[in-house]
Amino acid sequence: MNKIDSFEALKHLENTGFFIVRNYLKETECQEIIDEITLKINSFSRGDGMDFRHPNFENESSLTKHFLMNKELQNICDSYMQSPLIKKRCQAGLVEHHTNTSISSGGGWHVDKRSKQFKAILYLNTVDDSTGYFCIIPQTSKKLDEFKTVPKFHGDTSMTRFETGELIEKGIFETRVKILGNPGDLILVDTSNIHRGEEIQKGKRYSLTNYYYN
């Protein structure tokens, strides 16, 4: 695992809501994790965007556990969140294209919480314009009250979902950042900024996501 410039990471997280670390993990290690996901895919469940997810893949893969337990990532999380860690887990994800079916990771524009939330997202294969890239609208975490929300389901009061039309009307949709990448590229992100996994148009996208609960 490549070393992260913690000062730069924290600065970018505060200023934009995300930081990209290129070539964080070796491609051979990424492929090993993909092979492990393939072997365990029958134990995965469907997420909001009809993607496949395993919520605690650190229990199935030593490389995944090593990623989750990385002290450097933990230190960045602690410094950014300024609150003690309660627990953490690593979710393995597979987004796979199927004709005439809308599939993405997360199911549209949303925030995970309306307060700070740190995640580390690792691309395991090449992610381009067609393969369900991660997309974020920077500097929106402190402006959430300016946008109308839509319920995720009947009776939902979380106020964490947003429609594209609302984002266009408020003039922030064009500021979105598409994060493309290669195997081993890492995204550190505050998911209280509006974001989504784009709908996949072809192929597959494999990823690991560390969830930190502070």
C-alpha cells in the first residue's frame, strides 16, 4: 500500500470533500480480491441501486482485512472526524451491467448522513465513463438545507435523497466531479457531500469501501 500525504488529504477533505490517492494498492492484489469476491458472490445481497454487496468482507479476505485495519487511514479518519471511532467495517461491492436495467451503487443522488461521514473507497478494476464511476458534488455538505429532498421510501424522514432536477435548478449539477480510475486507486471522501455511483453502461465495477462510524 502506498503512503498517503495526510496533510494534503485532510486539506482536500475540508475544502472539497474528497481526496484521490492513485496506485494505493497493487493491481495484482486488486485482482486477488476480485477473485475472492467471485468465489463468495452467492453470499452477497442487493443494495439500493441493485448492486451486489457484502457488508463485512474483511471476514472473508485477508487482503480486505488488511485494508480495513490500515492505521494510516484510521489516523486520517480520526483527525478529520475529531471524534472517537465506535466501529468500522469493509463492504465489497459489485456493480454489473444488464441490458434494460438501471443498476448503480447507492441508487441516485444522496448523502449518507447530514453530518460528517468518512469513507475510503478502493477501485479494484478500471473505472471509466461507462462502468459506474463515483461522482461527487464538492462543497455541498454545509448547504444541504438549500435543497429539497425526496423520501427514499414511504415515511422516510432522513432527508438524504435528492433529484437531479433540483440539483440542476440550483445550479450545482454542472459542478459535479466524475472520479475515473485504475485498479488500486483510492478515494477518501466525506459522504455528507451529495454524491452517487453513476449507472453502469457496460461491464462490471468491483470495489471495497471502508465504513468508519464515529
